[in-house]
Amino acid sequence: MSDSRFDDYPYWIAHYYVDKMEYPGKWLFWQHTDAGKLPGIKGYVDLNIFNGSYYNLMQLLIPKPKIDKKSDTPIYDSLYIDSFSVQD
């Protein structure tokens, strides 16, 4: 991940069965297990940790379009943010 072409994308690191993230660079998501259990779900699930604020997480969502009543076309209200800090 030393190629600068990936610098504009948040890193989602799969690093299983350790107590802490050992990747030395910036990361946004850490998938720390593929053997998690959740009530109501049969079998194992992936569990992840987000390395940012609730606001930062909301900025990654694709907004639900509003429908223009006059033209009946979708209008996307952008939640775009230029950048946000990710902890090392």
C-alpha cells in the first residue's frame, strides 16, 4: 500500500486474531475477525472497528435522494466533505 494512487481512498485493513491494529500507516476500518457472533444471525460474521468520529462515518454514506415533486426526478443532497483526519 505504498503506491500513492491509493492515498485518496480510505484503507480497510483485514487483520485478524490480534489485540490491536499493527498496520503502521493510516487506516479507516479494521476488520479484526471473521468469526464474530451476533444475536439473531446464524453462523459467523465479520466484525470491524471504525477509526474516526461519528460525523466522519456519516460522510461516507451515500445520501438517499429526494424526489423533486415538479419533475419527479431524484435530487441528491451531497454530504461531501473535502477531507477528515484519520489517526495513525
